[in-house]
Amino acid sequence: MSQDFMSRLKPKSTVKQGYSILIVGPHGTGKTTIVDDPEYRILYLPIESGEAVLPDRENIIVYDNGTGVMRWQDITDTLEWLEASPDNRAQFDVVVLDGLGRAFELAMQHALAITPQVKRMAEGVPAQADWNHFPRLFKETIKRFHELTKLRNNKKPLYVVFIGHTQEVKDEVSGIIEHKINLQGRDTGDVVGSVVDFVGFQTVMHRIPKEKQGQEDAKPEAQYILWMKPVQIDGKTIHAKVRIYKEVVHKLPPAMKDATIRRIINMLETLRAEQVQLMKQPQKDVEESGAK
């Protein structure tokens, strides 16, 4: 491996880059509480009013212009403010967009308002060439949030967390139930998963404690599980990954019990270190490692 290639693997800053993380799952499975950490300063955008489950603490800054996140402009204004200055970004450790389904609806409403041809189509005039305007608007905005975590002038690592509800879809032929991000529009369900560094599916596993097994009135206990195996989203398999010089799909452990944002970040840091070592190996060794 050439020295020139190796030099590109070296960080260009003393500050480690952050990660963008996607947490999906059904309602009530504890997705929002994953980001709660008293040691992190959190900027929380409640697009679907999920802030009710978060504690009232000084380290959690909830976006509120009097009505909360009600417009697409609220999201883009926050994004532009974060993009504008490393000092702005340094005020927070984690930025949370909670409610991808509602965010997509806001993007659609915004596109209808600013794009005359799309508006005419909504009124019954065909203009199929413009139908993908609001999915494109949504995609580009998600990418910009992701890129916040990779900016070279960040004064400290910044993490962005996207939270999305899923809906169950049963295949009538195979009977297999797939969980899809609850977005509207063609080819939009995989938008975030294809951009972010990590994808996790949050669910609840019910179990009866051993000491209560056999009792008729024994109630199962809920245990929150974050699955880190490849996630099926809109028919596509999205892998968790760590990016260094290029995208590398990493074999992840199957699950994390009682996940927290800190545990996820620590896991990603460990995987990143392993990826760096893997990339430093001669190409033949890398291919053999991948084959295993």
C-alpha cells in the first residue's frame, strides 16, 4: 500500500469526527430515551412531540419558537445556524431530529408552497417531472445534517441522531413482516439509512423472570433491545457502518440491551479503531479478513 494512500487515512484535525445515527422502531419502544445522557449537551428538535419522555434538565435544549417545530423552515433554520459557525456547533454534543415521518410531510408542504409546477400538479395539472422535488429536498437536508458531523473545523465531536417510527408490512406471499420507515413517497424510506454511519432497530423483548416462571399471574418484563444487524427498510438491506476513507460495512454484534447514546458512540469508536487497523493491512490480508 502506498504511503500516499496511508497519508489520506490520517486525521487532518486533532478533533475526532462525530457520527450520524439512525434509530428506528415502533411507537413506545424507547427510541427517544436512548439519546438522554446527563453528560451530553443535547439540541432536541421535537418534530413529533417526543420531548415528553425526556427529563427537564438544563443540558437538554428543546427547540421552541413558541409552537415547536411546525414548519420545514424551522428545521432548515436550525441546520443553517449549525452550519454557519464552529462556535455554534460547539455548544452541543448531540443534535436530535425526532420524527422523520412528520419531517417528510413538512418538506412536502414546503415544496408545494415554493414550487409552482408542483402546486399546479396538486391542483390537478400533470407535472410528473417535478414530483420528486420534495423527496430530493428531504434527501439533501438529511445529507447536510450528516455532514455536520464530518466538518474539519468542528471544535469537538458532534453527533446527529435521526429517530423514525416504523410500520409493519406483511408480505402476502411469504408471510414475512418487514419494518419500514414511515415516510411517504417512492424511494424515500432508505434515504437516511443510506447516508448515516449507523442504523439500529429498537424493539421490546418481553420475558418472564425465572423466579416467576410457572406462575399463572406472572407478568412479563419489558427489556429494550437495539438490534444492530442489517435492517430491512423499504425492501433494501441497510447495514450499520463506519466511514474512514471510504464506506466499509462492518460485522456488528447482533444486539445491545438497554442502549444509550454513549454506549452506541463507544461501540462506533471501537469499530472505527478496528477499521483503521484493517485498512492499514496489505490489500491481500484485507480481502482475506473480509472473506471470513
